[in-house]
Amino acid sequence: MSESMQLRRSMLFVPGHNAAMLATAHIYKPDTIMFDLEDSVALREKDTTRLMVFHALQNPLYKDIETTVRVNPLYTPYGHKDIEAVVRAGVDVVRLPMVSTVEQVLEGDRLITEIEQSCGRVVGSTKLMAAIESAAGIANVFEIAKCCPRLMGIALAAEDYVTDLKTTRSASGEELFLARSRIVVAARAAGIACYDAVHSDVNDEEGFITQARLAKQMGFDGKSLVNPRQIDLLHGVYAPTEDEVDHAITIVEAATEAANRGIGVVSLNGKMVDGPIITRAERTIALARACGMKVEL
Ligand SMILES: CC(=O)SCCNC(=O)CCNC(=O)[C@H](O)C(C)(C)COP(=O)(O)OP(=O)(O)OC[C@H]1O[C@@H](n2cnc3c(N)ncnc32)[C@H](O)[C@@H]1OP(=O)(O)O
Ligand SMILES: O=C([O-])CC(=O)C(=O)O
Ligand SMILES: [Mg+2]
């Protein structure tokens, strides 16, 4: 594991038509800012919003933070124009919503390639993310996750997903278990990132933390967020504790010593330490360092 692992814990939605939020969103320091052109924007504001986001992307304020834009689906009158504008403006990641099939991702990939070529950007430099928001998308998620090298991640979009299932979101999140499980396994099998769903009740801190812990434990890299107040809560959940870091250091030290003595498996306080346990300990240390914790090893 590289020591400079890229953090993908928090992806903050910023409604693209809100000039004040466009100007200030960077100060909250999520890992990724996600300007929205889709559901938070009224139909009559689609064209002006696209222009506002085109300019925001080129603002030096956003040069040191990963930028994502959620475009409109390509089957709407806005999707093509959105992708054209944001790729030309140099967005890092295009998030394609309502993805149910491999063909939808490949259509987005082809379009981005054409635009990169026509504006002199390196082909493949604009990344793509697919938001899965339907039962069909979850059914196809293994094929979707591995369908093109440009796809850097998949995200669960739970509001549309539960609507498609004809249910609602509960505090326990049991209606999301299958979708979450399939998304994490598909992402890991394809070697890409995965994001858990938004928690829409921004005043429900306790519920947010419970769901964030669950997402982390299931293996998600992070969550999509709707409010800046959720950023520190999420980063707190993802930061390893001092005890976890100390334990990881002990494991890595014991493993290094064993390797020096030519032994593959050792016992630490009665618990076996071998390959996968060492890999997890190394990941904890890399995550701690990426989160800004000082780790002496
Ligand atoms: C299902 C889906 O499709 S989700 C994706 C689409 N939805 C969105 O993008 C919604 C994004 N979120 C928001 O618009 C808002 O957070 C709301 C409407 C949910 C809540 O709004 P509020 O109750 O006003 O939030 P709150 O009181 O916490 O705002 C505090 C500050 O944060 C700012 N802020 C709130 N949300 C955001 C955001 N997403 N991005 C940037 N700034 C924000 C507010 O402008 C306010 O700034 P100020 O103190 O300078 O006035
Ligand atoms: O993409 C997201 O995270 C939010 C969304 O559209 C949904 O939940 O339907
Ligand atoms: Mg949606």
C-alpha cells in the first residue's frame, strides 16, 4: 500500500445554481467537491447553472481540491451539454447519475474521449463515476464496475434506489444491505472506489454516525454528503483510533522481526499474525498518515 493513499472519504454535493455555495464550498475541505447539475437544479435553471459551474471549475480556489460534477443523465436534453462543458473546464471526475447498464457508462466514456480529443486534453485524464440508483443497476453492478478503465468508482444513490424498490429509507438501513454489499464487492473486484449514500436528514447526527460506521465496516471508501456539517463527523468515523494505530504498529514490527528471522507466521498476545493481518495493519498506518496522524515506525 502506498503511503500517500488518496483519501476518498467525503464527497460534498454543492447545488450548482447556488452562487454563494459555489464560492465558499472549498473552505469546508471535503476530500472531493461535487457540483450538482442534476436533481438540485430546476429545469429552467439548467443552462445558467451549467455556465456557473463551468466558471467555478476554472476558479483557482478549486485547483487544490478534487472536483466532481454530477451531470444530468445522457438520456435527458442536458447530459451531453453538461459533459461537454465540464470536461472542457477541466473537471477531475464526471459523475453519471441513474446508471443501470454498462452501455450507459460506455456512452459517457465515448463522449468524454471525443471531448478530450477535441480540446487537447490527455485521453483518459477525466475520470468517470457511476451512481447506481435502481434495482436494474444493482443487478448489473458487477459488469458495470469493470466495464471501462476510466471508471474510478461507483456510488450508491439511495433516495432513487429505495423509490425504485417501492420502499423507504429506515434508520437501520436494512433496505440497503443487498445494494451496499453488491457495490462494495463489485468495486473491490474491479479495483475501483465505492461511496455510500447520502444521509438526507442533516440534523440527525446520531443517525448519520451510525450509518457512516456501518458503511466503513462494510468496506466503503466514503460517503456522498449533502451538508458541510457532515464532513468532520465522517472524517472522525474514518480516522483510525490511537489504539488501532498502536496495535497496527505492533503487528508490523512483529512481522518485520519475524521476516528477518525467516518466519512467515508469528503469535502476538496469543493471536496469529500472518499475511492478511499484516496487510490490514499496513492499511491502518497508511490511512492514519493520510488523515494527518503522526505515526513513528
Ligand atoms: C438525493 C439527492 O440528489 S442529494 C444531492 C442534491 N442535493 C443537494 O445538493 C443539497 C445540498 N445541500 C443543501 O442544499 C443544504 O445543505 C440543505 C438544503 C440540505 C440544508 O440547508 P441549510 O439548513 O441551510 O444548511 P445549514 O444551516 O447547515 O447551512 C450552514 C452553512 O453551510 C452552507 N451550506 C449548506 N449546505 C451546503 C452545501 N451542500 N455546499 C456548500 N455549502 C453549504 C450554507 O450556505 C450555510 O452557509 P452560511 O453559514 O455562509 O450561510
Ligand atoms: O447520488 C446520490 O448520492 C444522491 C441521489 O441522487 C439519490 O440518493 O438518489
Ligand atoms: Mg438520485
